[in-house]
Amino acid sequence: MSIANPWFLNTLAAAEYLYTIIPYILNPTLTHANAFNLSHPFFEAYQVTDDMSTYQNVLGLETERQDIACKVARDADGRMEWIKKYRTEQLELSEQFSRITGEQIGAKRLTWSYEAFLNAADRRRKLGDWIETCYSTASS
């Protein structure tokens, strides 16, 4: 029986996805935002309240949307911190890192891992200065 280990690629893809959905959380009038459902079980991890999901398309809920978006952003940033923690000193990203020791394992210098990092970093960059407000406000 083998032990599963985190993959750089999957960790970064999750961060990229989380950064990508933030504009839809913040602005329910964006194209395709009506198909974006805050009542989906995915958002239970971010403690979306019942009335938030019931009234998710009401524009008067900017504060609540900001809080949820900041939780999502901090989650994505946490995933990026894992990458920072487990990369090598030479900034190498292999296929996986050991869930026990943190040592990189699997295919060395995996191209897909680097591409996933660039994609996630670009999605974060596109959020501009907004993301810094999540760390400068007291909301959780």
C-alpha cells in the first residue's frame, strides 16, 4: 500500500481556481455570475450563511461577498505558501512533496508544476491591489 503525497500541480491548480472565482464572488453581475452559486456545498468550507446563499444575487450584500472572497483568497494564498515552503533552494518543483518529510519526490523539475505555478501567480496578479485589502481589514 502506498501513501499518497501532495502534488505541486494539484496544489497550484486549486490556488489558480480559487483566485479565478473571486471576481464572480465579488460581482454577481459579471457574465456567467448568475450560474455561479454560492449555495453550492463547496462554499460550506467558507461558512456561507443560509441567507447569503438565498439572497446571493442581491447587490446589497457587498460586505458579505467581500468576506467570502477574502476567505477564498487567503485559502489560495495558503496553497501558494505550501509551494514556497516545499520548493528547493534552487526553486525547483518536482512532481510531489512528501507529506511526512516535505522532501520532493517523483519526477524532477516537472514542467507542468512550473506552468501551474505561473498560472496561479498570474491569476493572483490579476486581482491587483484588492487582495491586499483582505490582509489589512479585520474581517475573517
